[in-house]
Amino acid sequence: MQNRPLQSVQLHPVPFAYGLPMGSVAPRQSTRRSRKKEISHDAVYYHFRKWSRDGSLESVWQASIVSIQEALDFSELNLDGSHAIAKKGGESVSYQPRKRAKTSNILPITDAQGFVVASTPLLAGHHHDAFELKPHLQTAFKAMKRLGLSFSGAFFNADSAFDTKAARKVCFNHGLLPNMAENKRNRQASKRGRKRLFNPDVYKRRFTSERSFAWMDKFRGLLLRFERRDVYFMAGHFIAFAMINLRHLFAR
């Protein structure tokens, strides 16, 4: 087999660095790190705990209520509870038989459009929904009035678990119309006379609060509780409440 003749190959000088003329030296990249301090997760959690204790996050939620005051619909107020399973225990945590787990309960108050305008403190899961409902409603209504909210004449929707004489009295004292489903266990026999005020059509619209709870469940830190202290777990709710109230701004 005969060897083929080699073709002449012409070599062209190629620069060491692309875009640099021959003979020039590419600048060395500095291996030193930037002196700008990076944000760590410890710093984020430090400020979260700080703002939780001094009430800054609660003030953010209250400011969100004031900013949307003209958009609030106080023809109805809705009350309902939401349990969060506590994986690590902590304050206001106890076993809830219906959930078969240790839970914490919170009772937010929403308007007719689902904006969160008030809330009760955290409750241990073993308590029923009407536990200390009277002082909690009084505190919530007074807080709404301090923000300049006028809700006199509104329907107050709640299910039969909240049907107590004390809760109805608080509603009447603050100018609300309690629209609660009657709890038949409160009476051993039927009562003579005029029936309690109850509007079934208005009562059906209380499920707007369930939509707000669905938005809250998008926050994983609230769906499952890992915070041991109430002040930190409650602060997470304040952030969620503020984002729900300002949701029209985030949708743009």
C-alpha cells in the first residue's frame, strides 16, 4: 500500500485570549472574595424574632387593614377556626382528638370579601371553639375600633359551635347582628316565643373565610407548626394576614 502524499498545512498564529492582540497578556481574575457581607439565614431569623417580640409585624398587618379601609365590606363579618398541627409541641399546644394530633387553633375574623380584619390569640387544640370567646371577641372588636373601622349593623356569621349567650351579648353590645346557627345542645326543650334572628342566605356566604384559610395554607410555616413559642407562630400569621389583605397589589 502506497502512502499518500501529505498536503501542506499552513499554521496561523492564534492569540492566547480571544479578542486580544498578539503579545498581550490576559488580565488575571481576582480570586479574592467580595468584601460585601452576605445575608445569612441566621440574620433573617434574628430580625424575624426581634420584630415578632416588639410588635412590628403586627403593626404591618394593622397598616394593611388601614390601607384597604375603603375596599372593606362590613355588611358581614365571618368567624371560623383553623387548626395547625404542631410537630414539635410548644406553647398553646395540646392533643386534638378530631385531628388525632397535637394542634393549635386560631380564630380570624374576615369581612365579606375575605380580608382579615381581626383575630383571636392562639388556643390549645383540646379547647372547644367557644373557649374564652367572650373576652377574645371584646378584644378583637376594640382593636378594630382603634383602627377607625365602623362595622355597626353588620351580620356576624359563625357556626353552631360559637352559639353561646355570652357571644351573642358581645355582638349586641358592639352593634352587630349575631347570625349564628342554633346549637341545639344548649337547650333541653324547645323555647316558646319569638325565634332567634337567623338569615340562612347570609349564613351561606360565611364560607368566604374558607377561601382565606386556603390562602393561609399556602404558607408552609403555618400549615404545620414548628415554632415552639406563640409569639413567633403568631407573627407568621400576621405576615400572612398582611399579604392576604394586599393580594391585589401582588397580583399586578
